Amino acid sequence: MTRGGTGVDFDWPLLMLPIASILSRLVVSALGFFPAEAFAAPAPVRVNIGAASVSSSMLSVWAAQEQGIFAKQGIDAQLILIRGGSTLVASLLTGEIQVAFTSGVSVLGAAAQGVDVKMLTSISSRVGWKLIANPQIKKAEDLRGKRFGVQSIVGSTWMYAMLALEQLNLEPRRDNITFLTIGDPVTIGHALEAGRIDAAVLDPPLSRRLTSKGFSQLVDLAKTSASFPGLGVGVTRTYLERQPATIEKIVTALTESLAFVQLPVNKPVALKILMKQLRIGDAAVADDGYQDHVLTLNRKPYPSLDGLRSAQRYMAQQNPKIAALKVEDLVDPRFVRKLDERGFIDRLYAVQRSYRVSRF
């Protein structure tokens, strides 16, 4: 042992060791004090995420699952199909799911019943869906007295139909237009093809498939000024208060997957996911549908207040309680804002990545 001029004792043999050896001693020393499991990665958090239907709007969620983006955030996501927005919200309340990938329509409907559900994100504030009718229907007037297929009354597909009919200056009661509850968009498309209904508003891949077979397209909502609260993360206030860290990871993952599906370099993977999930065999049809869908997506998925107000206007016709709601009370943009303010979202779009998940 030797004392230096500073009065500090030096262990010369230690100082003469190579740096790597010194570091290894320190590591071994540390491991001697702490069990190995203390350095293990934390176990993934299991989260049940529910969705009310199968459509192209689910693309970013499917990508987050299949590309390991949920897993990167430490989320073991279980995707569960629960048909119908009201049933989806009920599943949040029972705890069957912790997160609903849902629209503002469901959040408004829940709030009118006194259920405290918050919308945290929205993948879009425009609708890319199209009004498709059987080949004999060529113009707006031909829709009078006809049957529209929807998933539920006052649900998203009904709302899209109302938006489309408004573009054609048609009013369901005045023009004797009937809404039939059929099922999810895929089922509605099959019903239209089989002649069980006369028209429907369908998502881009399904509408492209039918127009390629001669069905008529009367309205493209993507080309209108119609605003709508697209699908996004919905949670109960209780879960929001108890699990903010988990929610932040979910929002982070879905924000990254939203960028993933929009980046041109990832298009081949996005198309494969879309074709598999929607069971589309024609690559050209899937490509056209993908392009239409991507055009409506937000880069920064803030919940859409304008979209909620638009939905509120239509829904209030069926439920007066909805008119009294303050849409500002139904959203919580803090998680998206945090990602935005730290530059995370801008970085997602600043580079052209391959299919590999980004590492920020």
C-alpha cells in the first residue's frame, strides 16, 4: 500500500491491472452483493386489448403485435375480438379487457350512460370508407327505399352511412332508407355481395374488392370534409389512474406501429398483414385499399375533438343525453403529448427504416 501526494491510499497492484480486468472485478463484486435475478429483464405485462370489428383500421394494432412492437415495450398484448362497441365498453367495465381499440362513437355512447371512459389516441380524424351499392344503383336517387347494412345503430358503420347520405342530400326517414344490423364490415360486405342488402359504407380494401366486381361507388368519404373520431385507445378512468406506466407503454407502441404502417419502406409487410387479416387474395385490391387507408391516418395520434363533435351531432338525434356531453371531458391527450414533446414521433418519420423495429 502506498500513499500518494494527495493523501489517498493507492493499491498499486490494482492500478497496474488492465482496465478490462478491473471492470471485471467490479462486476463480480457487484454480482456478489445482488442475486442474478435482480438484473433480469422485468416480465412482460399482459394486457387484453379488445376490438369491435375486423377492418383495415386495425392495421396498426396488428402490426404492433406481429412486428414485436408491443413486446419491445414490455407488453404481452392479447388481441380479443368483441363484436359491437357497446359490448366492447362493457368488457372494459368487467375487466375482461383493459384497453379498447375503439372509436369516439363508443366513448360518447358510454359517457351518455354514465360510464367514465377516456379516449387517449385517435389514428385518424377523417374517414377513408366508401359508400358501395349493388350494380343496379347508379345515382343518389336510386338509394331511396333501399336497405343499408350496418354493424349497429349509432355505431361507427351507421355513422359512416349517415355521413355518406348527407353528402348525397339524402335523409333516412324522408327517403325511406332502412338500416339493417348485419355484423362487422367483412360480414356486411358479404351480405351486400349476396344481395341481402342494397348498400353499405365499407373500408377501403373491402370496397375495392366489390367495385372490382362491378358494384357502384357513390361516395368516397376521404374526399369530403367530413371529420370523424377514428379508432384509438380507450380505457376506464380507474385503469388510467392505477396503471399509467402500462398505458404509456401501450400508447408508445401503437404510436410507433402507426408510423410503421405509413412508412413506404414497410409497405410490403403492411400489405401482407392486411391480406392475411382481411383474407384478401388479390394483391392489387389490397394495395389499393392500403393506399386509401394510409391517406387518412394521422402522424400524431392526438384524440380528435372535432371528430367527437361531429359524431356527437349525429348521435344526439338518437340519444338526447349525448348533446349535453362536453367532449373535452372525454379525452386525455397527455401520453401522446409527452411523446410529441420529447421528439419521439418526429424521429419515427425522420428515417426510412426497414421492417426491423426501431430502437430509440
